[in-house]
Amino acid sequence: MSRDIALAGELVIVGLDMTTDALWDNAKADAETYHAFMSFGSEEEKRGAFEKLIERQRARFTSL
């Protein structure tokens, strides 16, 4: 659905060119982060879940 929405109109994706490390640092610093990956497990498990999310999003939006 996200890809369909992006294709339907203009879309600017902020951070697409940022490193995973920089995005992770931003997510950890954001007190308003409600993603599931920030709510369970060890720091390593959280980071792994975050990396999988970023990989899916990059694959979805870099192919637009």
C-alpha cells in the first residue's frame, strides 16, 4: 500500500540516503518513537529488527 500511495503523488522520502547507523541513532533519540522494534528485547535484538525494517523500506522506495 505504501508504494501505491507514493506512486499516486509526489513524495519526498527523508533519510533515504542516510546510513543505517545514522537512522538508528535518530530513532533511539526520538522520545516519540512507537515502533515495535523499540519495545522488546536486548539492544542487539532491537537493532536487528530496525535494520530489517530499513531494508524493507529502502527496497520498496528506491524502486519507484
